[in-house]
Amino acid sequence: MSKNSFVEMNCPIAQTLEQVGEWWTFVILRNAFCGMSRFQDFQRHLGISTSILARRLEKLVENGILLRQPSAEDARIVHYRLTEKGRALAPILAAMSLWGEQWAPNPNGPRLTMVEKATGLPVAGVSIRAADGRELQAEQIETVAGPGADDKTHALVRMREETA
């Protein structure tokens, strides 16, 4: 495993970071969720270098998070659209945004507020829910090893058991 890769780490968080954990990736995805789709719009809005943006977009396409589509009006123009896999990242982006507004706020007030399209009401938050729908707090959750767990995962689970 190289210093810059989690590809060999048997961990769902590490594997998620392998696909979306690079610098700039989540702000590119934020812009895609806001409807931005053209390379030059991402570049202009973010102020990111064209080479870095090209690499990030290429990786998001390779990982099936964005789809690269030629424009119907002009084949020289390419649009980057969220796939189902990309749209599944919405709760992660929402959680990051809500966390950032609470724990790294702007002194002038909220930078972004997420609202429900149909009602205009603010999104209440992102939570972890039990199978029966109850909201759970971090201290109510236990991580257990599954069938895909390796020795490191079992050691991690045992560490939590030993400190409890």
C-alpha cells in the first residue's frame, strides 16, 4: 500500500476515501449537486488549476460517480453528470455541510442552507437510524466485524471491546 493510497486497506471508510478522498473532490461534487456540469464552469467557480480539475473529474468518471456526456448542442462541450452512485453521496455532503456550519461557522452567518424543494423548509439534519427508525447517538452504536473482516478489522473491534 503506497503512502497516498488506501486501495489495499480492508475498510469501507478507506475504500470510500480511495474514490472521493482527494483534495478538491468534495467541492467539485458540491458544485455538481448544485447543477454545475461543464469543465470551464467548475474551473472558473473553484479557481482550481485545469490539470488538477481534469485529474479529479477523470477519477470521478473512472469510479462511476460522474458520467461524461457530450452536449447535445455541441459535441465539443462535455457535461459531467452525477450517476446513481454519485447521487448516493448526498447524505455525506449534507453531513459535511451541516457539520461545517456548526463546528467551523462563518461569523457572518450560514454560508449554505439546505432546504426541501417542495416546501422551502430547512433540512433538519443527517442522522444514524436504527432499523426501526429511531435516531441513534454515537455512544449507542457498536461496530462489529462482518464476514469480510480481516485480522486488522478484528483487532480494531477487539480494541473497542477492551476499552469499554
